[in-house]
Amino acid sequence: MASERAILHVDMDAFFASVEQLDDPALRGRPVVVGHDGPRGVVAAASYEARAFGCHSAQPMVRAKRCCPKAIIVPGRGARYREISQRVFAIFEDVTPLVEPLSIDEAFLDVTGSVHLLGRPPAIARLIKQRIRDEILLTASVGAAPNKFLAKLASDWEKPDGLTIITPEDIPIRVAALPIGKMWGVGPAMEARLQTVNIATFGDLQRLSLDDARRLLGRSGEHFWKLACGIDDRSVTPDHQARSIGNEQTFGVDIAWPEQVRQVLLGETEHVALRLRRHDLRGRTITVKIRYGDFETITRSTTLPHLTDSTDELWRAAAGLFDRWVEAGFRPVRLIGVSVSHLQAPAGRQMELFTDEQQQRQRQLDRATDEIQSRFGRGSIHRGIPYTDEPS
């Protein structure tokens, strides 16, 4: 891999559940399910002990309890998870400045420029894993490959506590044997559609020409064919270099409750606002991304008349977009995401002299929150925005 890009995908193992087991030794080795224990509760995370019974994230809590009657249900602690996440990302940034967060517990790292200092990609991956184990007492799985798609595929190969290397030579043989359901973006509905045209593995797609893939699969054909062939030219883009900053979450199953999706969107918006302020950036355009189980993806955007990094303003815009979509006709969601674009570093502060009192209070709140988190960690304070816990 010396002549290739060296990309790592680092994914914390059963992150929320593992943090609960870290903080409460009585939970270690036992089936732990994180989430709201109510009739419409959804599993946020399941320990590997619970997964052995069929529990998994985004599963209705009532179903998880049927799968594992002895599961220990623990309410989520977002502030604590963010505190641990900050420590994990600090380790990433010690290795390379090219860190692209995907969520609170996973990221892409471009370590091409670190090879001459820290060794080949497998050695760097082992270093990261060891530091996470020694300093945070948790485990992570790492995939190393020449591009982002293959790295993410590899990180899931030997979970938990795995380390998998994929080289270009692996694509025609090792990657070809994978079931098509393992492909990024292929849910049960798309998997069934692909199987109707005799595409059950990556290799089945590899053997098609690009034109045949387009003919059989329409607009998705080129996308899936390139991934099957290990083609992915996307770069690892840190927040401060990005044209937009966003966060998204893919669910294991389609989520049929609008309010549950809305709660996830709220957390993503808070995280995006923190990332904007951390890099002294503001944006004007807020986009909500929605993906259905059949891979159809839609976006809804709005552009504000001014630049902002305010959590409250960003959430009002994102929630407005989401609520208008729900009113027009909700469909079960496989992925929800939010991003902010048209980014600029503020040219000066004099414009703030003319903001209204509410805006001034909001900015003071954000600054105070960020200062506390900077000194004591993200888990030290959690900014709340009123929203409904469950659908009525």
C-alpha cells in the first residue's frame, strides 16, 4: 500500500453500550441495551452480549425485549458519550490532521502523510487501537485500505476489536465473495431488487460492464458498480477544509416514527453547530438529507439571510424543513442527516453590535457552553432544546 493512499476507518465497538459497561462494572459481560424503555422506544445501541440474542440498533425496544428477556435496559447519556468521543478524536488528531468525523463514534483518517513517521498503515492502526484501549479502556475496530469505501467495509469485517487490511489485490477475490447486502447503502429492499437481476455478491456486479450495470439498475447502477470494483475517489475532508459540515445516521432498519427521527436530527444539529464553532466557521444554507429503505434519497434546504453558527438558529431551520416534509407525507426513514454549507470565517465582530437582545443571549449561551466543554470536556454540560420524547 506504499504507493496508494492510506485510509483508515475507525469505528468504536458498540460505543454507547460499551461506555455503560465501562462506567458500571456490574454490566460487564451482560446483555445491555441502550435506549428508552417505552412502547415506542428504539434501541440506540446493544452490547455484543445482547447482539447474540438478535438485538441491534434502531430496533423497536419491545422487539429487543422479546429477543432477550434478560436484557438490561439503560437510558442513553448523550453528554457522557460526547465526553468520551472527544477523547477518542484527540487520539485521531495526534496521528493525522486529516480526520473526517462520520458520527460521534467513527471517523475516516488519511494517514498517507504519517507513514514516514509512524510506520505502515497496519502499524498506525495498531497504535490507535492500543491508545484507545490504554487511555480510554474501550476497543475499536479499524479498517485500512486505499480508499474510504474499502476502509469502512474492512472495519466491519472482524468486529469487535478487529483490524482488517484490504489491498487492491483483494478486490477481485476477497471482496468479490461478499454478499451484496454488505455494500454501503444497500438495505433489504435494494438487496431484494438486486437479487431479482441475479446480483447476489460484489463479484456479480464486478463481472458486469458499466453499461450493463446502468441498464439493469438505472441511476444507481454506476454507483453500485464502482463500489463493487473498489472505486472510490473521495478524499478525507476535515471540518476546517470542508465546503459543508454535516452529520448523518444510518439506521439498521427503517424508522417509522417521525418523532424518533426528529430526535436524532436534533442531536446531529447540535453536533454540527459545535463543529462549526470549533473551527470558527459560520454558514447560511441548512440541508436535511433523508434516505428511504430503497436507497432513494431526497434533500430539503433553506438559506438564511445571514451567516450563523447558533445551535438554536440551525435547529429551527432544520426542524422546519423536517416538519414540512412530514406534513407533506412521511415515509419510513433509513438515514437522516443535516449539513450546513456556504461556510465562511467571520470577517469581523462589529456586525454583532446590531443584533437583537435574543440573538446576543443565544450567542452568549453558545460561548459559555463551548468554554465549559473546552475546559471540562463535552460531557460536562449538555445544551437542551425542548422537543417531544415520544409521538403522541
